[in-house]
Amino acid sequence: MRVLGIETSCDETAVAVIEGAADDRPVGRILANLVYSQLTEHRRFGGVVPEIAARAHLERLDGLVAEALAMAGLEMAELDGIAATGGPGLIGGVMVGVMTAKAIAFAHDKPFLAINHLEGHALSVRLTEGVAFPYLLLLVSGGHCQLLTVRGPGDFTRLGTTIDDAVGECFDKTAKLLGLGFPGGPAVERAAKSGDSLRFKLPRPMWRKPGCDFSFSGLKTAVRQLAESLPKDDPQAIADLCASFQRAVGDVLADRSGNALARAPSDTLVVAGGVAANTYLRGRLEGLAVRLVAPPIKFCTDNGAMIAWAGVERLRRGMVDALDFAPRPRWPLDADAGAAR
Ligand code: KG4
Ligand code: ZN
């Protein structure tokens, strides 16, 4: 089955077409995968501006859908389903994607699939790496930091989450404080490469405590205080602080994931979400599990392929959505998680 996937929940307008088997097999074929990054629109503001994002999605999306179909060599009529991120995310952008997907689904009489953005990240590793259910997932992105057991689409158990900030947010804030620009994660990783990770002593919140929850606000504050005390034109000090920060994050992620593995139904650890693009952190997680799996780096940050793939996984189980689906600014993966992040 072939599914069109649309992702517009943050600052990437992304469209993909994926072909997957009708049965439960992981691994699909990527027929098209296009990402238009709004980086230049947002850069001068130092972060994503929701109104600008929504307008940019609106301007780009139809053209990207047409381009993706042309690349896949398919007509709308040859698709089996239309998937879009239904939340969580910046609501203006999510509405643009959902409305577009619904219109295509209605006009061509195709099933519509509203995908939880986090489920997109959570299942993406099956598209590219063929991982079987169940597995333990460390989901690390700009808005989230969670450990979950993944049994199938819509079937998640949360083992732990952050009690304050998300880890990607912490990377972005660190980069901003140090004048490294936006987006922060890749900039911090780059600077850390020439840094001494033992130079600065930073806190490791929750480290060696029982359970699987995370906390990053203490680390964020410590980085801010150090950053303010550093001389402005000292690239080595900046590199050392980035390396020390990254090491502290690595210690915490490894410690918490270790605790979760002890409770997980599988010894496969999957890491996904934008922060999973960080090579140093991937290295820190290796050796914790019998098998560590991460999607290729370009599938860690937001993309349409993960939404189309989650669409395939849902469509083949008959989990389609009605056209009155309302976009959701918040949408926890675990039904029991309530208002938690
Ligand atoms: O998954 P994603 O693209 O969007 C959300 O769903 O949030 O994640 C974006 C986050 C940003 O905070 C970005 O700074 C972070 O992922 N990120 C990284 C790296 N690449 C992206 N963090 C650390 N190292 C990286 N190489
Ligand atoms: Zn994301």
C-alpha cells in the first residue's frame, strides 16, 4: 500500500510517499521524501515564530505534494491513504497539514490518517531498519524526552518522561546563550568536537536515582551561569562548555535508559527524535542494550517519511480516522499520561 505523508507541526514543511506491504512487515520503500526547511524565515528571530511557520507551510505545501507525487511517478488516484501530523505541535501549522490531507482524502475518496507526530518518530526505525515490536524507545526531540515501550501503533507504555524541560530545548538554549545560533543542537555538537568535556563540572539531574524520569532545568541553569561568567571571545571556552554539557546529557540519557531497559520487554533500545541525530549521544547509548538502533540521521529530525510510514502501519490495521478529526496542540502518546508532556 502507498501512503502520502504530510508533516507541518513545526518549522519543516515535509511530504513523502511510502510503499509498504499490507501485512505487518517492517521496512518500506521510500518513493519520495521532500523537506523544505523554513530555517531562513525564522533564523533572524532566534527561534520558530508560529505565525510565520503556518503561513510558510500554507505557501509551500501544495507545491511539495505535487512534486512528491511526480517524483514517486504516481497520480493521487493510485494512493491508498493520506496521512498528516494531527498533533502535537504548533497548531497553525498542524491545521494547514490536516486540512490539506483531508481535502485530498475527500476529493479522491481515500482513507485519512491523523498521525501523532511522536508516533511518527517512534515507528520511523521500522521503516528504515526493520525493527520488530516490541522495543524500548528513547524519544529525544525539541519538545520531548521520554522512555516508552512500543508494542505497535497506538500501543505505548510510558516508563519515564522529563519533569521540566525537553532535552532538545536544552541544546537550543545552550546554543543561544553561547551565541552559536539556531537551530542549537547541531551547533553545540559541532562546537563540542574541539572541546574538553572534563573542563566544567555540571550537574546531572536524576542521575543514579531510581526510576526513568528526566530533569534538565538544573543543568540549563548551570550552563547559563557558566556562560555568563565566560569571556565573550573565547572559542575554546565555548567548545569546552559545549563538550561538558553534552557529556552531562549523555550521562543522564544513558543512566535513565539503563533503568528502563531493566523493566523493558525487549533488549532492543531504539533512539529517535531530532536529538538522536547527535553522533556523540548515539555513541554513549551503545553498549547499554543488546541492540541499539537509530534511524539514519536525516530521518531523526522532522520529515514526511515517518508520517507516511506511520500511516502505512495504521492503514494496514484498519486504524483510519474520520474527516472531522480536530488538530491537537497537545497529544500524549500514552493514553494514561493525561496532561503530561
Ligand atoms: O524531532 P525534531 O526535529 O523536532 C521536534 O519534534 O521537536 O527535533 C528538533 C530538536 C531541536 O531541539 C534540535 O536542536 C535538536 O532536535 N537536534 C539536535 C541535533 N540535531 C537536532 N540536538 C543535538 N544534536 C544534534 N545533532
Ligand atoms: Zn519531531
